[in-house]
Amino acid sequence: SFENRYTMVVVMDNLNLHCSDEVRTAIENTGAKLIFLPTYSPDLSPIEVVWSKVKSILRSIAPRTAEQLHEAITLAFNSVSKSDFFGWFYECDASTTLI
């Protein structure tokens, strides 16, 4: 099985919610290894690049109504591709730097 062949690792930033005992316990109870990114290190966090792309698209669309906003958000997130993620992980070196 996957769990027997690979060590599961969860990498998180230091958002207060992520640091709670409940979150730590839930992750550790799955047998996963928990690693926190260094404080103030957006360059190691691919999610920061995702948000940057999504916000850029939203600014370019400039929705004016709730319906337009919903459509713009859907479009923005759908524009994030699998190859984007692979590139961002490579750029952030998140897959090798911390483990």
C-alpha cells in the first residue's frame, strides 16, 4: 500500500490555525510527518504563488457584482493547471529543501 512504501509528509506555514494542537494531533494520528516552513518564507510555499496568480486574474477581470465575482473566482482557480503546480514546487524547491 501507499502508506507502507512512502512516508507521508505534511508541510505547512505557521498560520495560527495550522499550529493548533487539534491540527497537529489530527495530522500526527494519520502517521504523517509534520514539517513547518520557516517563519516569513513565502519563497518556499507554492500556495503563495497560487494566490498571486488567482489575485492577478481577479484584478484583470475586475468583477462588479456578486455573480461576476463568483464567475471570476471559478475562472481564476480553473486557470491553475497541474503543470503550474509542478513548476511552482520546483521553483520553491519545497519537495527537497525541507525533507
